[in-house]
Amino acid sequence: MPVMKLLAFILSCAALPAAGIRLGIIGTDTSHVIAFTKVLNDPSNPEHVPGARVVAAYKGGSPDVESSRTRVDQFAEELARNWNVEIVPDIPTLCTKVDAILLESVDGRPHLAQARQVIAARKPMFIDKPLSATLEDAREIARLAKEAGVPWFSSSSLRWSEIVTATRRPNATSVTTWGPGPFEEHHYLELGWYAIHPIEMLFTLMGTGVEEVTRISGAHGDTIVGRWKDGRIGTVHAMRPSGPYGAAVIAGRELVQSPPRARSSYVPMLREIVKFFETGRPPVPNEETLEIFAFLDAAQRSKEAGGKPTRLR
């Protein structure tokens, strides 16, 4: 092959999209978009997860949320500059360029409106925490997706952390988890903003079946106690302004506690996300995610009732 034709062939190959699933990001206002793209798009990364690649993004952003307003342009520019991610003007345009969606907006309030457009385009999606700002919005996302036959799931990466893998027991009768629990003033479900992480760990270790929640609030955090239908008790300590993550599990006569320096990484969750986009089968049942939000809702109503035990809706 002549040298010029060979050069043209090499250049044309370099311009082709990478093999695998083309991913689009909604919301460039969280550090997750950079962390996820580094792992998915860089084959030289020791933690590289193959099979999918971020190719386009819609900035989104919430002007009244500081952590969104101050970062949305910064992360969008970094995606475009370092990873050749195309920034598009709206969600419908994004959906024409990709096979699946990472809904990453840090603010849970616009998630329903954003998810509605993704569902209309029939694209499977992962919805980062929090799934929404209210139980009603969470249920509406689930209803719309079910009617359209669009697969989705939502989860905290802590579900796959060493905290959980080191303490999980099939016969757990009581579980306590803890972690940071700061609030964001625009979110009605206060615990959904950040305490969703230790709450997600609680459900991973206990399973579903909560019927009643009691929340006690103090100056430095909240303690939330759930009573399961079979009599088991699960407790979450959400610390403010921050605190470490951990878990303790009672299973029969055994008491096991998470390692003091337990590892947590986005990589296990990203593996599950790619597998989900390949198979259409969510690693976390939608019903479990909705029960977590019913738990958050009951905890909020318990606080409003002065710490009164409150049943899930």
C-alpha cells in the first residue's frame, strides 16, 4: 500500500468511535462525570472498565445549588478538553448520539423531567444519587419507564464497597450503618442528599421489608431506626457536617464490623452499570430502590412529627 494511502487509512481508523456502548452524560455538575469517564474511556487506566465509552454530554446545571452552579462549566470543559466528549445543547440531541444514558445531575429535583426525555427516546439509563427529590417523583420515573419498557436503575457506589462485602451475612438480624449526612436546602427528603449512602448500605445488608421508621434529629446528626416486617431492626447514623462510613452486623451470635480502612471505589459499580447496559437487567431491583425512597419519605415525616414512629406509604 502506498505511504499516503496507508497514512490516510490510519487516520480514518483513529476517527472511528471506539467499540462498545456509546454513553451520554446528563449533568456535568458532579465530580462523578470525570471519575467515571477516566475509568471508562482510558484503556491504560489500571482500573479501566471495558465495554462502554462516554462520547457526549449535556451540561444541565442548577443555578440555585452552589455545588452545581460552581462546577457545571468546569467539568464540561474538562470532559471536552481531556476526553473529546461532545457537549450538546439538549437531552433529545444527546439521545440521538448515544446508546445509553448516565443521568448524573447532582440535583435530584430535575431528574424526573430529564428522565422523561430519556424514556421518550427509549434509552436505558443509570440514575445517580439521589434518584429524585421526592417519593412521588421517584415513583413517577418508575411508572413512566415501566410503561415504555425502558430499563433503569439507581444506586450508591457504597453498595459494592468493602464495608458491605466484609460484613454481609445471610442471617443478619440487626444492622447498623453510619456515614455523612449533610443536607441540601432545596431537597424535601433531607436524607436523600447524602445520607442515601449509609441508607443504601443498610438495605444491601438487610434487604427489603421495612414497615416503620423512627427518626431522631440532633445538632450533629440523625439516627434513623427501621423496623422490618419480620421483626428485624436496622439503624442508620447520619453525621453532620461529615463523618466516616462503616457498618456493624449481628448474625446469630456473631458480631462483625467493617474494617477501619475499608476500600470504596466507583469501579465495582461501573462494572455493574456496563453489564446492565449490555443485558438490560438492573443489579438493584427497581422495587428495592423505591422502598429506599419510601424509607426516606417516612423518615422525613417522622422528623416532622417530632420523632414519632411512621409507617411507609
